[in-house]
Amino acid sequence: MHANPVADPAARFTGSNATGHSCAQSVPAADAAPALTLRDVTVAYHDRVVLRDVSLQLAVGRVTALLGPSGCGKSSLLQCCNRLSDLIDGCRVQGNIRVFGEDILAAACDLRRLRKRVGMIFQKANPFPLSIRRNIELPLIEHGVRDAQQRDHIMEKVLRDVGLWQEVRDRLQAPAQSLSGGQQQRLCIARALALAPDILLMDEPCSALDPIAGGRIEELIGELRGRYSIVLVTHNLFQARRVADDVALLWPMPDGSRLLEFAPRETIFSAPQHELTGLYLRGAMG
Amino acid sequence: MIRSLRQRPWSDSLLALACTGAALLLAGIFFFLLWDLVRPGIGGLSWQFVSTLPAAAGRDGGIAPVIVSTLLILGVCLALSVPVALGTAIFLAQQQRGLPWAAWTRRSLDLLAAVPSVVFGLFGAVVFCELLGLGYSIAAGGLTLACMVLPFMIRAAEDGLRAVPREYHLAANALGLSQYRLLGAVILPAAAPALLAALVLAIARALAETAALLFTSGYVLRMPSSLFDSGRTLSVHIYDLAMNVNGGERNAYRSALVLLVLLLLINTATHTLSRCLSGKARI
Ligand SMILES: Nc1ncnc2c1ncn2[C@@H]1O[C@H](COP(=O)(O)OP(=O)(O)OP(=O)(O)O)[C@@H](O)[C@H]1O
Ligand SMILES: [Mg+2]
């Protein structure tokens, strides 16, 4: 999967932090060991490069908003971080990705363990067509929680965490599809939390929801801050401003998107280093 | 009261009319067929008819051995075809676009599905009766039927499996579920209604078959004592009574009615099972 010869130094976007130095200056909370480190990550679909030389370091316990115009490769970047990219036809990932120091692109990487540590929430809520209880039980069983009592305990805890317990405690046997869209999304978050991940990748988790349900999820993300390291893809700049600690902006270039800027929220919104960043964040572009 | 809201352009009305008409026509054909069977067949249809031995080449007496042979042949057919079809369908459905020989498998299945059943009969006569030495037997007939329904069953099951949304695959993989658990706990329950529908259609095909069986299971009218005995199915019996036996019409009609009831029973049972399964899947 890492065989795609894509480097073309001459065509490199000079303003990007492709070499990592401008990134290094802006790495937030640089003293903490990073939860997720990407170095020169390049992603291609059937030899068409969509992401080029992206380097990032995400600090533990922070919420990082990943912004960028539609189609610039935000979802693709997330999918590399739990190797869901393996499932996608023609997708090739180059570079180096480390989760708490462990190289996850290595062939020897244990995918089951990786996906337990790195949870993912999709744009469209995707609970299994099973009962609410079964949705949370299934991954727990898979990951070796044999004791039914312990599973119930975890289920109650995570459902409380996502604020769903009061709403579903009396109908755990009901089909998950009978929940509302917002409730389904919270169930999916609970399902991911049940595995006690270190990192949560959230791909536009609110965009298919109405503002109230979306607001509820957003609040939830705020509550999860500190306990989980979160990457939040969003098109909602206000949302990024409200919940993110750090902001990363991907920008499409003719030869694949680059990381344009990565900085703490206050810095990037008040004093962006690139003109494009300023324009985009003021909602004037993209 | 809200009629004005429901006014539709005339082309819509025409389309609705045409569709309803087609449906009514089909229902009409079915009821005509049913009436045609019931009128001459219902008289003298009794428990005794299905539970006693035939007499005078089937002209008189019952059809007990025929029913037993039918069920045995169907059993052999399903015992082979269901696991093979399920395995192949799972394999094919998992291939994204994939291996060239998945494409070839699919293409050959489509061709096989179009092969007339007589040809399967000849194939079965050579391979199962002669090469495997099964002779005219229920086993040979069941195996031949299995070959005949397999292509059809596999493609229907593959479609059912593919209809399960891809989101479930992604969700399961993102949670680190094994392929085995994804299949067993999510995909198969979700696809169960479609798989059972495929099964019912395959059974209906198998029960309706005569040509392929004439060469393989034969048409002996005795009660079979093992799978290696020859035996005739209901369809073969009806064919024989109608074509070769003078005065066999009355019992032919009755047998046809029994076949219809059998199909109805299998259909209902499968539907119930399907409802239970998808109900259980939700719990
Ligand atoms: N499976 C795939 N096969 C081929 N190309 C793909 C595939 N998935 C995505 N792409 C391409 O990769 C590029 C990035 O897609 P991606 O979905 O990562 O963008 P995105 O930033 O998440 O967009 P959006 O904001 O609309 O969700 C797009 O140009 C898309 O056409
Ligand atoms: Mg996306």
C-alpha cells in the first residue's frame, strides 16, 4: 500500500509545511507526547494523489478541527488513521502515521487493536440493524468482554456519557433504527466509546442532523474533551470556533491537497499566517 | 374533500390504470388456474388420498410414495445446494470489483441459469447415474436438481447480500469486528429475508421440475426404501398420469392440487421464519 511514487519536489507548494518546519513552530502543547503523528502522509486513489505530504501532530486530550473545502481529502485523511483506507479500492497511503508512537502503517500493525484504540464516527449515523443493546454489546464481545454484567455496566456508562440513557433505558431491546437521527448518532458515539478508545475520529458528525440534535452532539464533544483526543471534520466554521482547541486547514492544490495551516484556535482565527486561511475562516471563500 | 389536491395529470392516471390492470390480469390468471385445478380436483381429495398407496398405475388409490419421494428429492437437493449457494454468494458478494475469476464465476452462473432443464437431466444421467453409479435414484435426482437451481440461487443470494448497506461494513471494520462476526451477526440477519425469498423461489423451481428428473430419479411408483431407490415426484406423477395413463386425469388434478398446497405450506413456513428472524435480529 505504500508504493506510490508521488514526490515531485519541484511542484511542492512552497507555502505548505510539507517539510514539517512551519508545522513544528505551531504544534500546540508541544510538551505533551502526541496522540497522533502524521509525517509526510500522501494519499492516492488509483494514482490520483488527493493528499500530499501532510504532517501533523495532535496533542493528547485536545479537539482538533480539520477544515477544508469539499473534496479536499478530509475524510481520506481520517480513514488513514484507523486504516479503514485498506478497505477502499485503489487507495494507497504513503508516509508515516503513529498512534502514541506506534507505527500503524506497518504491515505488522494489529488492525483489531488499532481500531479499538482509534474510534470513528461517520457523517451518517450507521447503527447496525439490531437492537440498541446489541449494537453496544457486539463490539464488546468481539474485544473480549465475556462477562454480561460487565457489558451491561459499560453500556449504561457510555449511554449516560452521550446523554442517551434516560431516553432509551426502558427500550434497550428496541431496534436502533427506531431512534431519531440525532439519537442514532449518539448511539454510534456510545458504541465507539464502549471500546475505551484513545482517539476519536469524527467525520462531520453533525452535518446530517438538525441544529438542535447537532448542537447536542457538539456539546457532547465538548464534554469528551480531555478524556479523548478528538479529530473533528466539519464544514461549520462556527462549530470549529466553539469546540476546537486546534484547527488544521487542508487546501486543494492541483497535485493534491496540502496542509495549509495548523495552529491553536485563537491564533488561527485572529492571526492566520496565510492569506487564504484568513479568507476561508472569514467565510469569504471555499 | 381533498379531491382537488389529488388531481393528477392524465398520463399519471393512465400509468396507474395500466399497472393496476396488469396486476389484476395476473391475479385473474392465477385464480383461473386455481379454479381449473380445484373444480375437478377437490372432489375425492382427502387425507386418504395423500396417505395411501397408488393402484392401477396411479389411476386409483393415493399418492403417498410420490409425496415421500418428492420430499426426499427436495431434501437432497437443498442439502447440497443451500450450503454451496450460500458460500459462493458470500464469496462473490465480498469481492468489490475484484478478481477476474469472480467475474468468470458470475458469467458462467448466468449462462448456466439459462440452460434448459433437459440438459441438466442429461448431465445428471451421465455424471450421477452412470459415473457415480447411483443409477435411477432419488439421490441422483436430488443432485441433478441441486445443479439446476444452484446458479439461480447463488445470484439471488448474492443480490440479497449486496443489498445490505455498505455502511455496516465500514461501521463494523471501524469497530474492529472480525469478518466472521460482521457476517454472522450483522450481514446474514440483515439479508435473511432476501435469502429466504431466494430459497422459496428455488424450491418452487425444484418442485416444478419434470424433465431433469425423468432421466435421473426415474418414475417408479413404489414407496422408496432408501435414497438409492428410484422415485417419482409430484410433477413427474402429474405428467405421467396426464400423458401416459388412460383415465388418470382425476388423480392428476388432485395431485396438482396437493402440489399447490405443498408450495403454499413451504411458502408460509418460510415467510414466518423470515419474520421471526428479522424480528429476532432486532432484539
Ligand atoms: N473511493 C474513492 N475512489 C476514488 N477517489 C476517491 C474515493 N474517495 C474519495 N475520492 C476522491 O478523493 C478526494 C477527497 O475525497 P474526500 O472524501 O476525502 O474529501 P472530503 O474532504 O472528505 O470532502 P467532503 O467535505 O465533501 O466530505 C475527492 O476528490 C474524491 O473524488
Ligand atoms: Mg468527507
